[in-house]
Amino acid sequence: MKRAIAVLAAAAAACLLAYWGTYTLRMRQPPEEWMGRRLGLEGDALAALTAAHNRYFSHCAEMCRRIDAAETRLVAAVHGNRKVTDDVAAALADADALRTECRRNMLAHFYEVAALLDDERQTEYLELVLPLVVDPGNMRGSHAGHE
């Protein structure tokens, strides 16, 4: 009985170690490589996806910096007041306008990438990425490469 438990524990530990190793390696891949593998792309198709990602990446990083700066100004305006002043309203509007611009740019990028794919892969790709646009709360975690 003790031997069976030891074997099961060793097997469970090996499974957990294999899962952790696979997860760690996947998370270290650039997003375009992970996405390309997920979509079954290779060769020219993967190169086109990577090129589109790289063209957008620097613009995306700049938008993230602008949004962070606007949110810093918003926090300062909100904490510096006890009511909605013109400064608070302007800071809110600026932060929201930048987030909307970012979402619009991101959506255009996703459609550009989708156009590089066949119909089946377009659908799969858009199902993976559109939640970032539809639910902007998902955006922060997906942008860790900028920080």
C-alpha cells in the first residue's frame, strides 16, 4: 500500500513538473510565436503574423505609456479634489479618449492580422483576441511586455 502511494505521489509530482515546465516555456515565447503555433502557422504565414505584430508593437507600447500618464493625471486630479471639477472632468475625458483610441487601433491591428489568415484561422484568431477590445479590463495583463 505504501509503495502504491509512493508511486502515485511520484507520478503526480512528475505530471506537475511537466506541466510547470511546459507552461513556463510557453509563457517565455513571444506572443506572435505562441499565437502562430496555436493557429498552426509556419513558414511564410508565421513570418507575416510576426511582421504584423512587430509593426504594431512599438505603437502599442507608446499608447500604453500615454494611457498610464493620463491615468496618473486622473488619479492626481481625483485625489486633489472633493468634487467633480473641470480638471477632474478633463482628466476623465482624456483618459477615456486615449483608451478608446487604443481600442480602435488594436481592433484595426487585429483585423489586419486576421486578413493574413484563411477563413477558419481568422475566426479562431478573432475569438482569441477580440475579448481584449470588447472587455478592456483584459488589456492590462496582456501588455506585460511593455513594462
